[in-house]
Amino acid sequence: MKTILIANVGSTSYKYTVFGISSDGSCKELVRGGAERVEDYESAISASLSELELKGFAKSSIDAVAFKTVLGKNLSGLREADAAVLKALEDMSYVAPAHNPPYAAAIRAFGAVLPSARKIVLFETSFYQWADAAWKRYAVPEEWDAIGIRRNGFHGASHKFAAERVAELCGAEDAAESARMLYVDNGPKKLAKPFRMVNCHLGGSSSVCGILNGAAIGSSMGFSPQSGLPQNNRVGDLDSMAIPFAMETLGISAESALKDLSKKGGLLGISGVSNDMREILAAADLGNEKAKLAIDVLAYSARSYIGSFMAQMGGLDAISFSGGIAENNPRLRAAILEPFKGFGLELDEEKNNSLRKKDGVFSSEKSKIKAAAVVANEEIVIAREAARLLEK
């Protein structure tokens, strides 16, 4: 059995999951833990390894550490975390400031405390490598495209897991197998009957992904994690002229404008209450109109992207929800799906209300489009792919 530690690094947090990988490739979660308000990743990682030793996991027993890296310049896919990966992360730190510096720091920290374990990264952009060029290309000058300004897509591990699990829940095992083997087969399988779905990953960071036969056709997120749906405190989509206009009118610098859009925008900026959906919902229930508007804006944006991908695929077989907000919020799921009743989607209200942190289909038996909730499991996707690299 191989032991793989999955390091999930946030801007101020560090979480880990340890998996045991059997000789047949099956993964079993063994333990998980982590820390919040992290300022020194080396100390946090050393503390977590001491914690693991107390639980019976010696440092020498860990075969690999795998990371869910976000965005690398000119790099994607599954890779050894070498100097080229670190440089690729650092070269895009300006674009992903909340993600890339912490991951680079964590990779270096693990290199110091677990030198014998292999370090592996699976970039979040990997899931989008088979998307059409028409989605990836912005209508920018050629020289802009040449330096990498194009749609990348993120939350790849979460959407890939949803692609597998939703297909299983809907009885489309061939589509589930296509999603599971996507990186092994270097692309999706051609299925006798295409399986068309959209997954809404709604959490601290949110995105909508169109998925055909287990592979992404596009995402609401584009060049950076700043784009797409309104995030907890990140703006989401914004007209490019809005930033210079705000700078001129408010007398602020480009740095201040970007800080406002990444720290004071999103659901926090609209509601004025919080960046936590639970608190926004509570305020809306008490009659706070700005809180109600924040919920409506998120639902409107999600519906817009679902409809866009539905048109690109010529219809939908399933719409699914994952991530902390979506997994625990039947009310928001129902609000987002309301207009799709016109396309034959029928919800089972009792089933929807019963699904909190639980997988399941919550559309009616006669619904033409299935609706499903999935508990996100990015870690197992990374563990399986890292295990395959260990075999080479």
C-alpha cells in the first residue's frame, strides 16, 4: 500500500488528508486534519506531521505529498513539483495572489521536512485541456493571447469528481468511467449516448462548469479565479472599463482597485453584511434587502452560465451542485433551478430538503433533466492521479 498526503493550502489555512492506495488502485481515506490562521506554513506543516506521528503515521511512511495547485504559467496537468513548477507558480502570483504564493511556500516546506517523499501537483486547469479553442480564446490582440491571456478554468478537481459521481447517480456508468479515466485515456470517450451536465461548485470560491461525457467544455471562471460568479468577497465578472473609470472617479490606484475587487467585492460587497452565505441568508430572512439582492445576483449569474452551457451542448441531462454553500442549501438550489422548469425539470421538494452534505438526485422521477447534489471530494481525485504517477 502507498500512503499519499494531500495538502490543501489556502491563503490563511492548511488542511490535509491522508489516503492509503491499494495495489488495485483503490483509495481509502485514513485521516484528515489541518489548521486555520496560518502565517508560517513550515511551522504548520511540521505541527501536522507531528500530529500524524501521534496517530501512527511516521514521516518515513509517507510516499508522496500531492497538491491542488491553481495556475502555472505555461504549465498544467499532473507533474512532479520541481523547480519548473515553482517558477510557473511564482510567475502567475500576480494573477492568483491568494493561491500561488501559499502553494509555493508549502511545496518548499514539505521539501525541507519530507525530503524522501515525492512531491506531485495536479493543476486545477488540467480538467479544461480538452475544451474547444473557441472557449479558451478571448477576443484580445494576438500579442495578448501570446502571453497567455486566455480562459483557463478552475476548480478542476471538484468538477471532475462531480462529473464522475453525478453520472453514477444518473445511471450513466459509461460517462462516469469516461470521467474517471480522463487523464489516463488523454480525453473523454465517445459514448453511444452523450451525457451532458453542468456542475455548480458554490463555496468560498464558486464556478459553473459545462461537462460533456466527463470532460469540461468550459467554465464560468476564465483567465483568473477572480472571474465568473460573484465569490464570497471577489467581484466575479466585470466590464474591463470599470476599473479605470473607478480609479479616475474615486481617485484610487490600480493596486487599491484590485484590492477592493478581491477583498470587498462579491457577496460581501453586495450584501454589506458578510461574505458568509449563512449570515447573508439569515439577514435576508429578517428583511435585509441588500442581503436578498446578494442571493438573487448569485442565482442569476449561476442560471446564466447553466443556460449558456445548455445551449452549447444542445440540451442537458443533469444539473448538479457541490461545494459548501450548495451542499447545505436546498433553498438556493431551488432558486437557481426555478426557470428550468420550462425545460422539463421538476424538483422533488422533499428530496431536495433532505440533501444536506449528502449525495443524491432531488428531481422527480418524471423530470426531463435530473438535479443532483454531490459532496465535493477534490482530495480523492488528486490522490488517484498522484498514485498513477507513482507507478511510473
